Amino acid sequence: MNRESHRTSLYRELFKRHQDNPILTAQHWPYPANTVFNAGACQFEGQTLLLVRVEDRRGHSHLTVARSNDGVTNWKIDAQPSFAPDPANFSEEAWGVEDPRITWIAEREEWLITYTAYSPSGPMVSLAKTKDFKSFDRMGPVMPPEDKDAAIFPRRFDGRYAMIHRPVSSGSSGAHIWLSFSPDMTHWGDHHVLLFARRGAWWDANKIGLSPPPMETPEGWLIMYHGVRHTPGGCLYRLGLALLDLEKPWQVLRRADEWIFSPEETYERQGDVNGVVFPCGWILDEATGDIRMYYGGADSCIALATGRLTDLLDFVQRSPAQPIRSRPGIAYND
Ligand code: BMA
């Protein structure tokens, strides 16, 4: 047992790494790639579908679909980029498209993809929709730079769509998670902070961002987010949990104090960017309550870890309650 697994074994393990990790690397790719990582995930036509961020050897990223029957093995990967940057028509994609999150919008019977469009003015949030993961209909950028780590809720609240995202401003004391609303998915407003980055020694001090899309559960919206800890040895990306009210998603009910997942294995600690676990997708099996979390390891591979919804809810429900907000727009910072 190495030092890292010894350290973990003292805590309750909410997500268990798959023994075949990493499950996808650039070596699996049907065309040249530098790295593959940070994939959106969903269950589509009976298969697990990953929308994988692929970085080429210019440093620019595009997205490519990979499908598997069991979500672990025998991935069928599109022979070419499935969603390549289109800078001629969408100049905000000049430096690539990154980190997709996928949401099924039942009332529209289509998948919504939020992704980072890397523009020369900085990263911004863009939207695209698809019904088949073959053709994609861009809806354009919806948040100016710098903004990323966005995902749409699968349903409306009082007639409005809601999106979580992470703007960064030079004048603020940190990079926090925000919530915004829209009547049409094009025009967004009513912006306010949902979760503040903590300060000082906390694992989620100064910079946080949403990881996979919010997951609807009977107890509320389950939120997984990453916290970025700056250390003399570089950054550490770790994951934590929060719970939002089902009908008032601006109300944070619970926020766990401790991280629940952290770079430990070699494929998480060493790569193009050391010390990163970065999930953009998780899939709940409604029948069993099992959750599969797909995450990028060290910006160099895709790995899988599984947990149980009941364990996650139990953990987050025992976490500190958060201040009551009577309406969106009111936020508190400690
Ligand atoms: C974040 C994002 C992720 C990346 C992470 C670590 O800012 O850009 O795509 O995995 O940094 O490099």
C-alpha cells in the first residue's frame, strides 16, 4: 500500500476508481492527438456516449464522440473530430473548443451542450444543440470572457432556463460559481453568485467551478464542483459536493466541508498538467442508483470512478446547512 492509498483508506470512499483506469488515452485515438481528457457524458441510444476533449499538437482542442456498450471497454471512436472549432463562422472558437457538459432537455427533445469557446479575448461559454451527436447546431456564445465551467439545468424554473457558470473578474477576491437565468437560452440575466470560493487554507479557496451538470435527486440538485488549491508545487484540482433546493436552485441547502475526490493515482498526479481530476460528466443508473463519473486525469487521459447516489446524498445531507436566501440575487460570503 502506498502512502496515498493509506491516506485515503482512513476516510470514507464515495467514488471508487475503476481497475482498468485510465480507460481512454490518445493511444486509443483513430487519428493523431496529443491528449484526450475532460469528456461530457450521457446515455444515448442504449450506449454510453462520451464527448471527449481532444487536444492536438498545436494546443487547440476539439470534441470527438466515443461510444461503448458497457461504458468501460470497446469504445467506438469517430474517425474524425465530431465537433471541430469553426472560427470562420464563430470567431470565438479561434483557439478551440473545450470541456463540454451535456444536458437532456426533455421539453425540447434535444441535447444541450455547454462548452468553452477559447477566444483570443479569453475563454467564454458557448451553447450548441444536437439530437443525434452527428450534426450540431451552434447557438453562439452566451457569456463573455472570462467564463467557463457551465452547464444548463434540464428543466425550467418559473418558465426560465437556468445555467451555472464560472466568470472570472480581475477585481474580485476569487473565482466563484454563478447562476443565471434565461427565457430563451440566448439572453441571460439575473446573474448572482451561487457558491463562493472559500479563502485561506481551504481546499476550495479562491477558485472553484462546476464539474458535471447538476443531477436531479429527490432531495435536491446534487452539485459536484472542483476547487483549485495553489501550492508551491503547482495546482491541485479536487472535488466537493453541494445540494441545491429542487424548486429554488439559487438556495444552497448543504455544502460539504471536505473534498471527496483528489488526485492520488499516477495518471491523476502526472501528465500535461499535474494533479488534476476534472469530471465533465456523470451518469446515474436510475434502476440501481449507481453513478459513473468520467473525469480527465492530469489533462492527459480519461478515467472512470463509480459511486452510489444514496451514499453521496447521505454525505451531503450531513454537511453544514447554508444560509437561507429568500430570492435569487442575495448572496453571502464568509
Ligand atoms: C481548467 C480547465 C480544464 C483543465 C484544468 C487543469 O482551467 O481549463 O480544462 O483540465 O484547468 O489544467
